[in-house]
Amino acid sequence: MTSAKQAVKDILAELPTLLAVAVVETETGMPLASHSNIAEFDIETAAAYNTEVVKQKLKAVQALKLNQTVQDILLTLTDQLHVIKLSPKGDKFIYLAVNSRDTNLAVARQILKAQTAVLN
């Protein structure tokens, strides 16, 4: 099992050009570990707002009786990709922000999948 700090370190090693990454506790919205390559990127605020996104999407899936689990959530901005990948139990998620021109989305998703699979 990988700790939140180790997951952030491993993601940073594989995606050194990322804008920001955080492992966040789904219930509280608190980042357990994080890193930002941009000084003005407020990871605590991002974690809090993305926790609300996750909670609302989980409620929507339940309300629609879809009988599905949320794997990840992708937000496409003008020149950034923000990916939220839930852990298998859903108690944590990894939030990743990357520059869309520097990052292959499929590769980023595979890295997040590997890291969330071993997150404790």
C-alpha cells in the first residue's frame, strides 16, 4: 500500500510538468498530501471545491439509480485538464491538474489508475 505522500511523489516523477496534484480525503476535503508547480495555485481551495464535485456526482449517480461507480471525472478547461480519480473504496481521490498541450490524457489516466489502486 502506498501512502498519500508517496503517491504524490510517484505521480510527480512520472508527470514532472504537472500543474498540481493532491491526494484528498473524500469525506472532509482535506488534502493528505499535495504538490504544486505554480505558486499561486491554491491546492487547499482546489481540494475543497473538487470534493464538492465528487460528492455531487456520487449523489447524482445514486439519484438516477445508475448502479455504477464513479471511476474518474474529467474537466477540460481552455488549456488545462483536471482529472479526479477516486480510490477503489471511494474514501480518497487524487486530483491532478495538467497543461493540455504537455500531457497525454491517456497516460495521465493510467498513472492515476495505478496510484489510486494502491492508495491506503
